[in-house]
Amino acid sequence: MNGMATTSARTTTPKRHPRSLPPMPEELPLPATFGDWYDTAATNLGVAEKRDSGARRMLAGAVMLAGVSAGAGLVAGPVAVLSGDGAPGETADVASLVIGPVLALGVLVWWFWYRRDWARVRRLRHAWSRSIRDPRVLALPARPHQGQGPDPEEQHDFRARERAALAPYPGLRSVGGVTGGLDAVRAGLYPIVFLAGLVGILATLGSDTADGEVSRALPLVPLVVTALWATTRAWQRVADSSALVALQADDRRRWAGWRVVRGVDHPAPATPWYRRLNWAVLPIALGALAVLVFRVGAGEMTGQAVVIGLALCVVPAAVVSVSFLVRSLGARSQGGTNGVGVQVSADDVPSLGPVSVTPGQGVLRAAADGMALDAGGSTVPVPAGSALVSGEPHAFATRRHWILLPDGSQVPLTCGAVRPLRELAQGAGLRVL
């Protein structure tokens, strides 16, 4: 949001055609209050969500798929005849050779015209969903709440950190947008459609004649290609939403810890070990295992196929686990004998104290009275009585942490060696939350 001026969002936002797209957040000046920015962001996010994930897109995709498949079906028979695979004496239908490609190309031209702004819509949705996280936005003055709808001051834990209680659902709530349910349906439906089309194409390999193979397989090719591309986009949406939820979960841990240090709140009770585990992949693993057991029971799979199937379930989890182990060992080796390697990151909230650390690689080590952070060519003392707050554990990303200094300053960092870091901080007299 470079170059934003301070003015009213309602008076500076230009009127746009209903079909036009909202501007990017950095194209608008900062308003007078945080609530004004929240209202603008919620409205623009709703427009971006409807254009990026509305049901109309699914209907348009179905129309495109039907038109292209129909064109491919018309041309499949004549192509088989021209290639010498038709019945004896059969001639190619010239009309089908002309109408088929024209129909398919015409539908594709319409489709690419229809989706011409989808790339910008995805960027808009990503940008506006995170727009209230900008430090300059979070530093805006508060707007008195009129009691209608959610209070914007409760939609980010930084804004609500001094209130009686943190809001249960932080984050930007769009106006007129879509829920995550439709994205979840896409992420589950499109892979099934892709597999169905792929199985249909493979089934044509058992056809008695080449003519039968071509005429059956060609109309399914657009289905497979479209479903594969749609699956990729659907999973990207889910991944983006999951990343935003992870940021909000880290916010909750960060500011809940800040409230405990400031005496505003009490520490949360320890979470049972089974609730700290990540069960996200369990349904997939159980489903794959059920398929394997069923196939083995029916005598349709060899031992080699069972090993390959189990490897498909185990290898991804093993790769993720090994990646965390490698990062943990790397952090330990960078810290030497009495420290841990960390990655200092730029803070995503306004500065709360006089101490700031240049983002980059650093080492957090034990010192005479607490710890010391060597980063950016300087050493920052972390005295005993400071606090270390750890964010939520994530399935793929390195865990985030924050050092809370007695003067109110905070140093955000990431570290793969979570247990050694927390043990080091606890041994140095820091409060670990």
C-alpha cells in the first residue's frame, strides 16, 4: 500500500460498473479509521470471491466442456476413417469435419473471453483477504462501533488485544461473498471427475476396433484436461484459505500470550498430546488403506501392488516429517553448542517498542543473564523475564515464534528446532508460552 494518503474511503473510492473489478488495496488511500478500511475491504473481498468462486463459473465450465466434447465427438469418426481405421468402404463425413472443429474452437474462444480477468480476480481475492493485516492499516484510529453487525475492532487480535476477551472468529468477513463450502466441494468433486474421465479413456483400450477407441476416447479428452486444470485451481484456493487460517491461528497464540504476559488473561491449560497431532491426512490414508484391503480381499492385487499402494500413502508423510527433521538439525547446527539458528522476519503489526531487528538469519544463544540474539550485524540482549510465544504447529510451514521484551518490543522469528528453542528459553529464565 505504498503512497497511501489519509482520507475517507467512502469519498475516494470511484464508482464502478457492476461487471468491473475492485481496485487492489495498494491503489486506495488509507481512510480515517480502521473501521472504514474494514468496510471497504469486506465489500471488495465479496466482489472478488463471487467472481473467483461463484457457482456461475461452474455452470460456464460445464457449458464449455459440453461444447468442446461435442465438437470432438463430431470429428472423432471422420478422423478415424481418414486414418484408415474405419470400416471397409466407409467415407468421412465432410460436414462433421467442418462443424466439429468450428464448434470446439468457437466455444473455446468464448471461454477464454469469459475468463479473461480470472487471474486478476485471484490476486484481488488474495490481497483483500489479507488487507487488514497491513501494519499501516492496523495502526489506524478506532471507529466507534454502532452496534450493527460485527465490530471491526474484534476482527484482528492485535486490535482486540486489550479488550476483555478475544473475539472467537478473527479475520475479515466479506460482504456478499461466498463461503468456503463451495471451494471444498470443488476440491473434492473435480478430482473424482478427472479420475472418471481417465478411467473412461483407459477403458477404450480394450475396444475391439481402433475406430471404437478413437470415437470413445476423443470426447473424454476435454473432460480429463478440464478436470485436471480445475482440480489444480480448486486446491490452490483451499491452500490459500488454509494459509490465511494458519496466520489467524498464529495471531491468536501471539496475542493470547501477550495478554498473559501483561496480566490481562490467564495461561491456557496444556493441550492433550492427541489434540496437538495433525490429523489432516488421516481420512486420505484410511480411504487408501480401505481400497487396498478390499482389492486384496477380492484377489485383484498382487503383493507388489500392495507395496506400491502403501508407499503412496506413507511416502508423502515421510517426506514432510524428514523435511522438518532436516530443518531442525540445520537450526541446531547453526546455533553452535549453546544456541539455535533462527530466521528473523519482518513484523506484520505496528512497532510496540524501541527495539527492532533487521530481518535475516540469526542465532539465539544463552547468555549470562538470559539470552542474546545475534542478527543483522548486532547483538540484542534478551534478559530473563522476557517471554517466548510460539505459534501454532503447521503441517508444512516452519513454526513461528515471538520474543516479547520487557520494554514492550517484539521480535518475530521462525525456527525449525522448536523443542531446543523452547528448552533454551526456559533454561535462560524466559517465560515460555
